[in-house]
Amino acid sequence: MIDYSEMQTAQKGATLINQTIAKHVNRSAEDTFNVIGTGIYEYHPKWEKEVVEIRPITDGPVGVGSRAIMVRREFMRTTESEYVITEFEQDRRIAAHHPDPSMDFRIRFEITPIDSGSCTVQTDVQAQPKGWMRILEPVVRLVFRKQGERLANSMVEVVESATVRT
């Protein structure tokens, strides 16, 4: 697991939920990054059905400091939350932070080339329930694990089937 101190710090008394999933992808690292990195606003809603859309709120290409609004529909309600790109290394890694009143959420995708036509994508996720959500932490932890595997598999399907613009 990648050790990055920003994701390892919890508020006093808060519980961190960590998950790391690594998946083999039958696309080059460059093609994969064009979907989950530079193309994240377009492609993310395709691998996570709860995400209706992602609207960039900063101009220019995706990079460190880019901000967007993620529109989600789950449990029969629609929510919007801002997130910011915290790391961006072309063809290698992208990370985002979603601060929210009920749960602080961080995600990082790390791409490791295997050969010219395949790579491994490691997804590191950290969630920190806050406020009233801390009471539901055991349930959140269980749902989080199941949903993480589903999303990782769906992301691989989207990457492998995408017509990537280079």
C-alpha cells in the first residue's frame, strides 16, 4: 500500500476506512490514464452508476488544483459535492479529495505499466465518517468493501472498451 501521510491522518476519535484494490487492465498505461486521469470527468460516470455527471468548475485540462462538482443519485436523492484533484502525474497517477460534512473521502489511482498493452491500476480509497455518520461506521465499512470491488471491476470494463483520444 502506498504511504502518503495526508491520507493517513484522522481527526481525533474518528475512524478511517481504508481500501486498496489492484486490477489488471488490458490497455496501455497511457490509454488507461486517458480514461481515469485526463478523461475522468467524461468517463467516471460510466463506471459508477451513482454518478450522474461531473461538472468542471475550473478552466483548462485536469491537473493538480482542478475542481469539479460531482452530481450523485443514490437512495432516491440527488446530491452535489465539490472535489479537488490533489495529485496528477501524467500516465501514472491521479488523486482527489472530496470533503463533505458527513464523510471525508480521498481516492488515488496509481497506474503501473506491465508491457506496451497492459498495466495494473491500484486504487487506494480512504473514507472518514463524520458527525452522525460515525454511528453507522460498521455498516459503511461493509458497504464500502462491496462497492469498491464493484466499482473497480466496472472501471476496468470502461477502460478496456473506451475509444481513447490521444
